[in-house]
Amino acid sequence: MVAARGSAIRARFAPSPTGHLHIGSARTALFNWLLARHEGGKMLLRVEDTDAERSTREFVDLIFSTLEWLGLDYDGEPVFQSRNAERHIEAVQQLVAFGHAYCCDCTREEVDGRAAARGGPPGYDGHCRDRDVQPGPNTVVRFRTPDEGMTVVHDIIRGDVSFPNETLEDFVIVRSTGAPMFLVANAVDDLDMGITHILRGEDLLSSTPKALLLRTALGSPGDDLAFAHLPLIVNQQGKKFSKRDGAVAVDDYRSRGYLPDAFVNYLATLGWGAPDGVELRPTSEIVELFDVASISKSPAQFDLKKLRNFNGDYIRRLPLDEYKALTRPYLDDVFDAMAPLLQERVKALTEGPAMIDFLFTDDGELAFDDKSWTKVMVNGKDLAVAMLDIAIDGFETLAPWTAEAVNDVVIGYADDHEIPRGKAQAPVRVAITGRSVGPPLWEAIELLGRERTLARLRRVRERIS
Ligand code: GLU
Ligand code: ZN
């Protein structure tokens, strides 16, 4: 059998609900979806929730809502891997019965000790292959890998990637707890769901030969599944894109005012490009033009500036009414939070908005009132340096992020060092609001959030040193 085509294609997205959906996973979901929709095949969703300790219902719901926000729909009901546990065990029993797997009672120390004595690479040496170990409380089940030959992954993007079988140790497929390993659940479910195409991250390529061996041993012809391992998403330095480089969770972009269509359009450029080189284009066109074979092998660089440009472009194309409707909640959120405090202070209704303008300013664009700046940052420079350092230091790890806790950092220090409270908070106030007078500072800081608060404090701290 040859890899399926057209409407016979069955792709899937198989996230583990152990955290927020990251950019890389969203790109994986998108590319599988594009393949399925381009071909008129099926897009399935499987929640890989066998890690009971790390999987939560909350993360499952978050995955569903993030996919919905992105507009990535799927066919049929989602499959929950944990509900197939019996089937996974049955598959293992079948493997053992046919001699593809066996019990092993070696301890970690024994395995490592023999590897060290051998002087070869670490790993399991097949010690129990023919020992006929009976299942017991401390036994695992291992898959018997072939001694010779190659396992070849036919990757649509990378071509044939060969793994010499002698480098594949007899890997564990059932833990001593009796729980089948992820690899088994994953391979069995892909077989049972009739998956024909797996597009997933490059980081999983090294486990693919094991998946193929499992499939073949379970009776699949072995050539009925096509793989495409998607290039890594990297930062400007070419290293794996991580939290340190910026927000990795898709819902962060959602809450920061990115439009789903713009986000999807940008994700589509991470490793793929249309033949005409046009990057900015509606999803419907991307679906039409998408081709797995033209996905790049090279790492895809995440470029926030470019994402912002895409987003700006999409925003400008919105009908004005829609733009207003989409922006209004951001205005309302800030005003709702500050209203009780403003009501205590204003003498005319127009004064409220003017008092909270700084909350809407871009952190790098905040303007400073001249008089306030001179008084606090120039004439009071030593205290300003000290207080900004205290605030930056204290806020970096502050938990929970509440007005009270924020207040404690600054006022606690002031009291301990007998600095008048007003003087101590002035540098923080000017750095955050641009002025020495305004609404209650701590509530404003809570609302601004840690990241934006720190950005403002650091900007001023750098400027005055
Ligand atoms: N659940 C795996 C993950 O989140 C995906 C495995 C696969 O796509 O085969 O990394
Ligand atoms: Zn053993």
C-alpha cells in the first residue's frame, strides 16, 4: 500500500495537555489541518493524556479553546488517549505473544554497570531477551529491536532518514507500574485511527524508527504512513525559541491583541512559503496552495516584528465597526478596574480618562512630565536609583501579583529604612505613570502586570544611570 492521497488522507493533531498550547504545537496543528483541508481529507484530534500527573482538564479545555480561536476545526469527536488504555495493554500482550517483546527484570544499575563494563555506548544490551523472565512487580516489558539492517523513515520533507537497527536498543514499552509507555499508546492509536499522515516537530524524529518498528510488529504493512518532521522554531540566534525569547503560549498572543487570522497567517510562514513568494494572504489561499513537500528543512526563525506587521496589516483591513468592537474590551477592562478609584478622586467626569492615559501607552513610548522628572529623577537621583532597583528586584519574583504585595515591596523597604513613604514611591510612580501625581499606584501596577511594569522600571533605570 502506498501513502494515501486526497480524501483518503487522515491527519491528526496529538497534543499532550500538560501546559499551554505553544507556538510550535500550534504550527504543527495548523500544518496538519492545512494538509487535511487542502486534500479534502480528515483532520482528527487526539488528546494524549496518558501522563495522569501532568495532564489536566484545564489544559485540555485550553487546547480546545485555542484551536477554536485559531479557527482550526477537526472532524468527529476528539479522542482521549487515556480511554484507550485497555487497547494499549492488549497490543503489548500481542507483541509479547508473537515474540516482539519480552519481560526484563534488570535494574537501572545493572544496565548501566554492564554498559560501563562493555565500554560501549550506554543503553540496554538485550540481557533478558532469552531469559524468559516472568512478569512481576519489578519487571518492565521491552521491545525486541532487530539486530541488523536499517529502519528507514520516509520523510516527505527530509527524504529517507535511516537508522541502523543496531543503534536502537530494546526500548521499554511497559513500565514496572504496568503502564504502557507513551510510544506504544501513540503508535497504537495512530494505527487504530487509521492515520495516514503525521506532521510533527523535528524533535520527535529520533523516536520515529521505534514507532515504525512497533507498527510493523503489530501487523501494519509499514509503508501505510507518511511522516513529515517540521523544522524547529528558533530565535534570532538560531537557538530553540523559548520563554526567554518572548511569549511562547498562543493564548498570550490572544490576550495581547493579536487577531487569529493574522496569527495563523504568520504561523504558516514558519517553515512554509507559497511558490509565488507572497506571505501575507488569507487562510483560504493558504489552504489552496499548501504543499507538505515544499516545507523547508531549515529552522524557522520566529520574528515578533514580522508577526506584529502581519497583525497590523490585518487590523487595518478590518471594517471600522469591527475594529471598534474588538478594541472596546481592552478599554473597558482598564476602565472597569480603575473606575472605583477614579470615582473617589475626580471633580468632573472628563478627569477620569485623563488620569489613566498612561495605562494605554506603549511601555517604550511613555512620556514624562518635565517637572516630575527633574524633581524625582534628577534632583533625587540617588534615592531614585535605590528605589527602582528595589522595585525591579522585588517585582521580578513577586507572587501573587497583587496591589498589596506590590505595595509591600516598596513601602516595606521605605519603612525599614525610615524613608518617608511618599518620597520612596515617587520614583516608581514617575517611571510607571510619567507623573508624580495620579491614581493609586499599586492598583495601577497590578493592572499593568509584571512584564509591562518591569519594562517601564528598567527603561527609566537605564536612562538615569
Ligand atoms: N503528544 C506529542 C506531543 O505533544 C505528540 C506526538 C505526535 O505528534 O506523534 O509532543
Ligand atoms: Zn533485562
